[in-house]
Amino acid sequence: MPNTVVELGPAKFVRLPSEGIIAAAVALALPRRPRIVLAAVFGVVLGALTLVNALDMGFKQYLGRSFNAILDWSLLGDAESYLEDTMGRTATLAVAVGAVVLVLVVFVLLALATIRLSNLLARHPGRATRGTLIAGVVWITCSSFGVQLAGGVPLAADSTATTLEIKARQVKDTLHDEAEFRKVAKVDAFGNTPPDQLLTSLRGKDVVFTFIESYGRSAIEDPIEAPGVDSTLAVRTQALAKAGFHAKSGWLTSATYGGSSWLGHSTTMSGLWVSNQQRYRTVMASDHLSITKAFQKTGDFDTVGVMPGIQKGWPEQSYYGLDKVYNAFQLGYKGPKFSWSTMPDQYALQQFQDRVHSKKPADGKSRMSFVILTSSHQPWAPIPKMVPWDQLGDGSIFDAIQKAGNKASDVIADTTKSRQEYGKSVQYSVTALTEWLERYGNDDTVLVFLGDHQPIARVSGNHASRDVPISIVAKDPKVLDAIDSWNWTDGLRPAHDAPVWKMSAFRDKFLTAYGSTPHPKTN
């Protein structure tokens, strides 16, 4: 059984497995009781590997990587929450129960099947021995001469043993990575920088960092998604220019793909490559300086987060250095959910304006805001539409829009429609954000917005990059002059050949460009 969807095909299931031949030879040499025990264990191992292959398929299809047996079990709970938000509680419960039953059936049936086969071998030892020897000779011959089936699939297979070896190595590497990353996280180029030497050229500015969910390179360059998104970026660039705003844009390579947005957020802000859940936990428990915490550390900025996707306790607030955080339940929304997204981006931005941006800090400080937009989260159905800003109210205006939109189940099942609707969702999010800036931004506003990761492989493609666009927008020309050496593209759409950095490189480049002096911390 292959571990990727694209490799599924008849040829994969008609090969000669070396492990089966070896198991048959061992079974023929054992007495009855050890043979039955060995056969049962063999069946259970096959069941476990089948489960792992299925998980690999899902993870590669959605997150662009294989399943990690040490770190990824916790993500199954997130998957259940996503299904519940998308398909409803009843359907999710049915899927969960069905999955558990299917796993148990696979384990039991494979164990019974291998026991039955071992008994069959024992009842016919002569034929079984000859058959095993012939199979072994054929396997060695085919392996030596590289005999292949249609599609270049080797007839002689050892994929089960290879999978076991890969997974064992992955466990070892994960445990080693955990220890090494702790050491890396303790080293910080700006860890001992005094407050008066941080972000000196942004003092007095109104700085807003915004992540747009699943806003990846595919949205700008994929032939199905790009035309609408590129048109929106061009129109919004011109509209912002008329309002006095100008932008520069480039590319960042995200630490995650298809999901786990928090890994992209933390990588960008911390300057560390936070590519898995264990690294994330390590960073969140550390004092490694994030960009947002640097603003707080200066003492000259109030720091606020607007997180419409947060629906439970969020202890990460401390790491990010946010004085106040508004979650999904604190923004007064009375309208419908749009699948996973708790509220449309336009509404969240208006609430940000009303509750935060329009109010000057009482202590005379400037402000740094951290905003996470969610309307472009999969499954991209239904998608909100822009409404007049002065009619947003409590969000009830979106009732009719939500009811008239596509059903998530219809879009999830159709790859082409998923790609089309994904592009539309990005257009909506970019429009909402830039209209907010055009409407409410001032001479001191500095907007930094970017994607957290590419959309799932079914939408971005099996060989898509992990790149996401990033833009810095401001009225003050000095803000963009400070990053002139970055050679980013003018406007909201980065050129195909614009610079590409690892997402973890952004923190140090940003802090340096805007007046921060390195004072390293090494332990």
C-alpha cells in the first residue's frame, strides 16, 4: 500500500513483498503455538502500517508532509473540530465513530487473515516450502534485474520494511531535534537589546501585522486562481495609491503547508524555524524575542491582538507580548459562521477599528496590533461578500449571504471548484483588509500583511512551493525607504522573481531595518 494518494493504483498491489516471503519461511519452521503468535503479531503490525500509510496520505494531501508518530496525534483533535465546524456535529460524530470502527476492523481482520494463512502453510508444508522458495528466487531475480510493472513500479517490493525503517528513523530524529532546538531557541541576536535600541524608526507609528489565512503563492500564480486574485491586487494597489499609500512586496517560504497556521505565525514573529508542534511548544515557553514582544518591550507601544479564530484559552498571548486580546466571543458578532470562520474578515476589521484602532492609547503611547483574518480558511464555502461598511452592525446582515453561498460539502468534493472558491476567498480577504486601510488608515499607519501558508495540496498542487506573499504598506515614504535594499516589488503583487526568504529570516531583517541594534543572548 503506497502512502500518497497520487501513487494509488493496481500495480502497487500486485508486487511480490519480501516481508511476506520471509514471514512464510519463518512460519514453516516454527511449532504451532509460536507460529500462531508470530502470525497474529505480523497481522497487527500490518494493521498499524496500514493505518500509518492512510495517515501519511491525509497529511501529505493536506499538510504537504508525512505523519509524525511522535508529534501529530494532537492534530487529530483539530481535524475533528474542523470537521464539526464544516459539516456539523452529527456528521463529525458519524465520521469519528466510523473511523474508529474501521481501524479496529483492519487490525482484527489482518490478524485473523495472517493466522489463517499460517495454518494453511502448516497443513501443506511441502507445497508451501516449494512455493516459498520459488517466490524467494523470483523476488531476488526481479530485484537484481530491476523488473518493473507498468508505470515503473518494481515487481520486487520491500516497502513494508522500508516504511518501518523510515518511521523508526523519524522517531529518533524527532527526539534529537527536540533537544537541539531547545539550544537554538536560547540563542537570540536581539535577546539583550535595551528597550531604547529597539524599533527606533517606528516610534510614533501605528503598526498593524496581519496574517491572511492560506494566502499562498498559488493564489497569485496558479492559472485557475491567479487571474481573479491578480486583478484584485492591481485594483487595490491603485486604490491605495489614490489614498496616498504605497507598498512593496516579496516572498517568504513558510514553515508549514496546508494548515497549522500557528507554525507560520510563530516562525515569522520569532525568527525561529517552527516547523512542528514540539518546536512550537518550545518557543511558546521560551523568552526568545518575538517582533510583537519587541514593540511591547520598547515601552512606547500598546500591543493588542484581534483573533476571531481563537475560541478557547490562548496562553500564547504572553509570548507574543500582547497587552489585550479580543477573541471570537469578544467582538460582538451575531451573524452566521462561514464554515470554520467564526465571522467575515470585514466585520472583524470593523470591530478592530471600533474597539482598538480608532481609540488613542490613554498613556500617549503608539500602538502595535496583531490581527489574524480567517475568511480564506478551507473549505472556502460559503464565502462572505463585501457589504457597505456603515451597514455591518452586529453582523446579522451576513445571514442572507451565508444562506445563498455554496455548501462546504459540495466544494470539498470538487477539486476544480475548491481551487476557484479558494481564489475568491483570497480576493475577499485582500479587499476587506485594503479597504479598511484605505478607509481608516492615517499618515502614521504601517500595515504588514502576509499569508501563513499555502492552501492544501489538492488546491495548490502536489509539487507547489511553500512560498507566501508579504507586503508592507505605508504613507510615510521613509517606511518603505528603510527596506529599499530588500529589492521587493512595488505594489501588492510580488513579481515572480522577487526575493524569497525563509520565513524565519524576516524577524531579524525587520528589526534591523527599523532601527534595532543587535545585542546577542547566547544562553
